[in-house]
Amino acid sequence: MTALVLALLAGALVGLALGSLGAGGSILTVPALVCLLGFSAAAATTASLVIVIVTSVTALVAHARCGAVRWRAGLLFAAAGLLPAAAAGALSARVPEALLTLMFAALAALAAVQMLRRRTPRPAGRASAARAAGAGAGLGAVTGFLGVGGGFLAVPALVTVLAVPMSAAVGTSLLVIVANALVALAARAHTAVDLDWALIMPSLATAVLGAWDGRRLAAKVSAAVLRRVFGAVLLVVAVAMTGAVLL
């Protein structure tokens, strides 16, 4: 029963983050599955992709209904990351569990620092095709390898590289997350990983509900406050995951 409650709470937090910020939710899923529910790193990154895809689609619909999604820019950005996501997804299965966990902890720490320090990105004067392709490819590789959506990277990249207004960057980042995560999950389809669906499904259910609440929360609370809260949570997560491996 305790594991079920933890799964429900973790899912709700993931959904709130994705719905309100278009970021941070997926990078909370893996450590929640590993540290709270006892998943292996490989199983957690795969299960994370499932949760991220469904939750991000839910949040994307909520943002699209408000007209806050730039479909063309999001699809172009996502297209550049499809092949890297597939290649990285296949490669991750060959990485030792401890190393994969430490790499994820480092990424969580980086995301935390960015969320705690970042100001609203300034739009680029003119989008560069080469920069857009590079940013999209990098995001796809991160998604495939570590099983995260990469929204904390996608939002500022969309604003600064593709000149997407901040008001539409969150919704558009969800489109990018869904595309990359689908490809990364397909690349892992051949790997033999046991997934505990009895814990994944409750977490997924509360994540979907949290995504709708997150969208409403974003309309009431400033993005800066939300980023700081989730940034602090991520910092704790990074320290906990590092300690679990090294101690």
C-alpha cells in the first residue's frame, strides 16, 4: 500500500510540472521510480517514457485548446531530434546501471540550477536553421539516452533559437517532448526490461490529472515561482540519487 501511495504522489508531481512548465516532470519520473519504488535504472527510464508520452499529450491538448502551441516550429524542432533519440535509446541499454544513474543525477542537478537561476529567455532576432537543427538533435539524444522529455532544455531553445514567444513555448515544448519520447520508446522496444505496471498505471493516472491542474496552476502562479519550487525539488533529487550510488 505504501508503494501505491508513493506512486500516486509521484505521478501527481510529474503531471503538475509538465502541465505548468512544460518541463521538469519527466526528469522527476526516473528518480521517483528508482528511489521511491525500487525500479532499476533501465526499467525506470523506459517506464518514464511511457508516463511522459501520455502525460505530455494530455498537457499538450490543454495548451492547444488555448491556442498556445506553435505546431510548425515544434514539428521542425522535433524532426531534428528523431534520429538522435532513436540511436541514443538503443545505446542506453548497454550502459551500466550505476553510470546511467550518475549521469541522470548530473542532468537533474543541471536542470535544477537552470530552473533556480534562469530568467525568461530573450527571443532571437532571426532563427538559424543550423542552430535549430543542432538544438533539436541534442535534445533528442538526451531524451533517448536518459528517458526524459528535456522540456527544461526545449523551452529556452524554442524561444532563443526559433523565436517562439514565451507564451507559446511551454505548449510547443510538449509537442517536441511527445515526438522525441515516442521515438526513444520505440528504440527500446527490443530490450528485455520488466516493468511493474501495477505501480506505473496509478502513477500515470495521477500524472494525467496533475497535467490538467498544472495548466490551471500556470495561469495563477508566476512561472518564476514555479521554476524555483521545482528547481529545489530537482536539486534534492540529484543529491539523493548520487548518494544512493556512491554510499
